[in-house]
Amino acid sequence: MSSLITPGRYVCSCHQENEETLEEHTHKYTNRLNTQTSPYLLQHAHNPVDWYPWGEEALNRARVEDKPILLSIGYSACHWCHVMERESFENEAIAAQMNENFVCIKVDREERPDLDSIYMDAVVSLTGHGGWPMTVFLTPQGVPFYGGTYYPPTSRGGMPGFTDVLAGLATAYRERRDEVDQNAAQIKNYLEENANLQVTGSGQPLSPELLDLAWYYEGVNKQGKAVKGGLATQFDLKEGGLRGAPKFPQPMTLDFVLRTYYRTGDAAALQILDLSLTKMAQGGIYDQLGGGFHRYSTDGHWLAPHFEKMLYDNSQLSLLYLHAFQATGKELYKRIATETLDYVAREMFSPEGGFYSTQDADSEGEEGKFFVWSQAEIEQALGKEDAALFSRYYDVTRAGNWEGHNILHVTASTAEVAAEAGVSEEALQESLARSRATLFASREQRVHPGRDEKVLTSWNGLMLKSFALASRILGIDDYREIALKNARFVLETMRTSEGRLLRTYKEGKAHLNGFLEDYSYFIDGLLGLYEATFDLNWLEEARRLADIMLEKFWDESDRTFFDTASDHEQLVTRPRSFYDNAVPSGNSVAADVLLRLALLTGDPDNRYTAKATGVLGRLGEIAAQNPGSFGRLLGALDFYLGAPFEIALVGNESEPGTREFLKIVYGNYLPNRVVMLLAEGGASAGWPLLEERSRQKGQPTAYVCQNYACQQPVVSSGELAEQLKLTR
């Protein structure tokens, strides 16, 4: 078959602050990726490699020509993906070797989590570890027989060279085909088994003891030795977060810690949470000037991050800090949540209403260049006096704290720095605020990191929820407007005429089937948007999507959900995800939202509750034994076991009494509750929680139900607080 690598000219839309410019570039090569919308795939559209996107054209060519497939999976903000491209995929000799011996397919893992999940499992089984870029070699039928991650062009540091790997596998495929087929068969068998998590539970009913076990246990092992375990034993009691390096923020794990404090009153849980959130907020992992969190810290002290910023991190972390603010009233948490949301609104929100996916770690070819400072730059921008105070507070030195540069991070309290400098704490805080504004404006003049401007339905659902609930918790109307614009955009632009969600959107084109996470995350976002607006239309949209999710993804035999719909393309196996990693498992979120919908709808035919408890029953015990891998699922289990409050408010938001009720509900941490509001003259529209609710004494009224029983309606915020057990 003919190659699509052709000489040509190419027009590139290049993002710049406050404007878009069109620049014409001449490229020696253009391949089939040039027609794609994914920024990651477009980055490779002018490699000399004859790349295909995943699809029938490439797979059919492999079958017809009986050639192995070289599958490369990555994403646009991946530093080592860029390195491998520069070293190998832009190298004409290596590209020729690839083109001659393989059908080469490039996949954006963020667009195709199904392919990423399947082939990452294969790579981990082969090598014991995974990561990106991921390089997998497949038979023409799509079955993996060899794989790894990053390969240097030639052997170094104990790593095999990419050219040697290519040559060896090409020879093996031609001359030792039986070995290749045998490897493929073994891996296919492993993948099929791995798609069904092998769990043998005790069969006992779900109980709070599972949550206790997940948090802390002690006992005696078979050898008679005293042992202790659980999440409480895994934390770094000096730096916060889980022990070791690199350090990831782990928002779902920390959310379970907060839930544990609420459920048990264990002061140790609150101490761990406070230490972790404070250290992260003060560290280099947090952008001290612009807000928002980088991906993770490469060290054990939260100092030196991998500088990419991911939408999914900032959505989950902003909500975690909001919940911590509700629980503690600590202003630091409120500030970090607000700054993070403001960063997303400023830099990651499209004019159309979609949230962009990622911001690169690199700019001008250097990781972190946009974010780091020299002391001379600080002094030049701020002047001697402010620079001295700023440098002491943010650890700026002449030598630098990272590779000769300075990553801004907080090293002492304002009281300590003020005392050392002989100034008042108020004067120091004014100086720091002035300096941050000045340096942010200066930084804006730098070349910005690249941005992946594709819009993913699932990640937008996460961010939608954070903005929606923030509008209630913080009383910021602009956040509600952002949430409304986002929900309308996704439902109008990223949904088919049959009501099915699509996965990805960019530059006017929405495509690819929605996955389980797209449905479950976006339903979660819509439930949050209902609370921000109390507009029943959003609940109706959530219910419609939930019904599609049950129809297309549920597996009755396993009592869990598949990641792909029943009419999705047939792959080497039908994947399903159970673990909560950087993003939550679709199963975890599905269980959570179905439990909430069950309370809101009354679940007359037990459809929602049965499916949710099916997931919890299947995974509850393994989650308790491996809490670090099931943070979101444990949250859903806590909701199920926590006798959730069903709160119905009757009144108009313009009325002081109604506003006082809302302050009670959203000014406190109440993880296990659903809330509805019936405005004056409004109809229940068939939602049972609103039926037969009326004002008492002519005043706004609150109804609280729990465990299938309702308390007396109340008209004062104090009485509501007492019924919600906020006065204990």
C-alpha cells in the first residue's frame, strides 16, 4: 500500500496569550495524523514515520500485508513522549526502519482510555512497570506480543536501543513466528483474565467494619507476630501525603481521610489531612503565582514538581480543598480552592464553554522554564526591599533550590519571616501580595507552555462538579455561570441525536464513543449543577444519561460495569476498570451517582440501588484491603453505609430564611446527603423528595429524612443544624 508521507505545506493555529495567530510552515513530511483533532496526534503529523490513527485502515493493512503493528501511546503533556519523538520519530533512518517493518499506529491515551487500559496491562505484565510513552508491538489481530515504555534511540543506561528493538522484533516476526504467536496467546489469556478482577469475598453484608479496616487495623499474623495496617499507617507524618517519592496529591485518598474524620471523629485523621493539604499548598507542586496544581512532586518534600497541569488533578483537588474548608473553616483551604478554580477559568476554559485538558510541563524546549526564577529576576522585578521579603518567604536564593533555578515554595510562616525582617505581619502580607501580582504579570510575558485544547467529556464532568459546588459553598455567582455554560456546551455539542455522549471535541468536531467514565463523571457533574441552580432540568438530564449507562455498560453476570458500551468496536478484550488511580474508576463513580439518584428518585423499581450495591458488594472487601487504590469507591461505600440525609427545602432563594438554610447545608461538611429545593409556586414534577412539601407557619421550611423516616419540619436554621447533627 502507498505511504501517505508526502511533502507539503501546513497551516498551524498557534495559541498565544489574548490572541490566535496563523503561521504558515513548510514541512518535509505529512502523514495520516494530519486529519486528526487530537493535539497529541497532530504533534506527530509531520514525522517521517508513516503514522496511522487507530482504525480499520491501519488494522486491515496489517492483516493484508501480514505485518506486525507498532502501537505508540502517549499524551500531549508527556515530557518523555516529546523526548522520544525528537530522538526517534523525527529521525529519518529510524522512521524508515519503522515504516519498512511495521504498521505504525499512534494513539492519544486521553482520547482512547480503552486502548490505553488494555495495552498498559500488557506492558505491565511483560515488564513489571508501565508509563508513557508506551510502545507495544501487536500481531495483525491486535494482540500484544512485546512492549515497553520509553526507548532511547541507541542502548544506554541499561535500556535497550529502539533501533535494536525494532530490528530484533522484525527478525523474530519473520523467522520465529511460532514464538511470537505463543507470546501473543499467553498475553491474550492474561488480558482476558485480568479484565475480570478475581475477587472471592466472604459473602457477608456490607458493613462499617470495612471502612474501619480500610483506615486502621492491628492484629496477629500466622506467625504470631503483631501487625498493623490500613491507610493510617501509610502516611508521611512529617511531609504529609503517602510515604516516599515521588509524591502524588492523591485527592481521592485524602477525601476518604476527611470522611473518616467526619464518621469517627478520629483526630489523627484530621491531623493527617491538615498536614497533607498544608504541605501541598505551600510546596512547589502548587503554582504560588498563578494558582493550580502541577501533576506530582518528584521528591519527597513537595518541592520539585513535574510541571504539567492536568484538568483532572485541579478539578479533584479544588473540590477536596473546598470540602476541607467546610469541615474546618480554615482560610488557607478556601484560598487554594479559589485560586485553583480561578486558574482553570482563566487558562483552561474555552470561549465555547469546554474545559481544556492539559498544560505542558515544557516551554521553549525546557521543562519548568515558565515557572522558575533566578534571584536576579526577582530583584529586578520587585526592587530590593520587596525582593528580600519575597525571597525569604518563598526560598529564593542566588544558587537556586532546583537545578540552578528557584521553584517558589513556602518555607516559614508569615509571623516568622516578619519577625526576622523586623516588619509587622500585616506589612509583610501586603508586600507578598504586591510581589505576587507583579511577578505574575511579568511571567505572563514569557512563552507559555503548550496547551492541549481538546475537550474530554469525563474530565469536564469532574470540573463541572467543582465549579458548581464551589458556587454554593463560596457564594460566587461567576462559578455557577461557568458551570452552566459548560453543561450546555457538552450536552449541545458532545451528544448524538440519540442522546449518547461523545468522548472528545476540538475545533468544531466531536467524535468517538463515550466511555463509562464519560457517563458517570458527567452525571456527577450534573448532580452538582442541580445543587448550584435547583433547576430540575439538570436532574432530568442526569437521569437520562444514567439510564443509558445502565443499558449500555452494565454486566449483570459480574455485577459491575464495562468501560466500553455494548456496541463499541470489538477489541482484543472488553476492558473494565476497578482501581481509582489519577482519575476515579468509572465503576466507583457510577456506584456513587446511582446511590444519589436512588435517593432523589425514590428508585421505585430498585434499578439504581441494585446496580450500585452490586458494584460495592463486588469490590468492597478488596477496597478495604487496598484502600490506597480505591479512594473513590470507599467514598461511595461510606455514603451507602452512612445513613445519608435527604434534605428538602421549601422557599425562594431570595428569602432570608431560605438563605440561612443554605448556609447551614453548604457551610458545613456533610458528605452523605442529597439536597433539593422547592421554590414558591414550583411543582415537584414527580420527584418524591419534593412531594407534599409545604411551608410551615408561612415561612421557608426544611424537611430532613434519614433511614426511611422523616423528622418534623423546621423553620429555623438552628433547628436544621440540630437535625443534621451539626451541634454535636
